[in-house]
Amino acid sequence: MTALASSLKATRRRESEDDPVAGLKSAQADYKAARSGYRTRQRQILQDVYRSISDLIDDDEACDKFMKRGPVAKFAGHDGDPAAEADRSDVWFHALAFVYQAKSRESRQRASKHASALRLLYAEDVDADEIAATIKQRGGIQKLATEAAQPGRKAAKKRAEKDEGEAEAGNGEDNDDAVTDGRLE
């Protein structure tokens, strides 16, 4: 603890002795600052994880080593069971489970939610240096994970990409079935 932090803490202690409500307000401000700092640091860590996972995806050998023989093995299964081949295919989840040392159901769910959010940003081709800011701008991990879980989102994106590809090819045909927000119009 720095000298300034110690001094502020001592001043707040004296204030709380004179006025308990002032002490509670001071503690409330400290709590708010700590939560804000936590969220900022969490977004930064997720940005670093995003960069590492992107690198793993680009390096088949490193990804294989990490997923099949590496340190992820003890976090890959369910309740100590080894992961099935299909389970190993989700590098996003397993990397976050590894970072969080996720063994409990709750910690695995958190890893899954965060993986969904990062996977969505990766699919949108968000630059690794922009992940922390993008998470904040878009309302946080929970909102991104909810967006990622929207039914039809993947199908709508594929249809939109297909339609875009056909338009770029200049096939000259009118497409009466335009896709807007995943719905045919």
C-alpha cells in the first residue's frame, strides 16, 4: 500500500469515527472504484486472451499441442472425465477454462459465457487491440454473450454473406428475398 493510500485510509477511519454515514459513503466510493478497476482489468485480460487464442487458431501445431497434450487437459473434461473429440474442438472455451482454472460448474459456465462473447467478436473480425474497448462499448460480456446466443444469428449471417457474395459476383438477378436482420422480407 502506498503512503498516499495509507494516509487516505487513516483520514477515512477518522471520518467514520466522527460520522458513521460518512464512513459508509467513503466505503461505498472505495467499493465502486474497486469494481470499476476490476471490470477494466478483466476486459484487458480478455483482450490478451483473445490475442493468444487468435494466435493459437493460426498455428495448428501449437493449437493441437495445447488442446490435446497440453495444460488444458485437466480443464477439458466434465467432472474429471477426459474431453471428447467434439469438446476439444472449441479452443475458445478451453483456453478460457484454462486461464480461469475452471473446474467447478460455475467457473466453467463463466468460461463458456466469456468464450461466446470473444468468439462473436472474432467472427466479426474485431482487431485484438480493440477487444477491451469493444466489450465496454457494446455493454459488457453478458450482452455480447446474449447476442452470440440469439437463435438464427449464425444462419442469418451466413445468408447475408451468401447474398453479399452473389451481389459482388454481379449475377444481375433481382433477389426478392432480401435478408434483413436475419429475416426474409
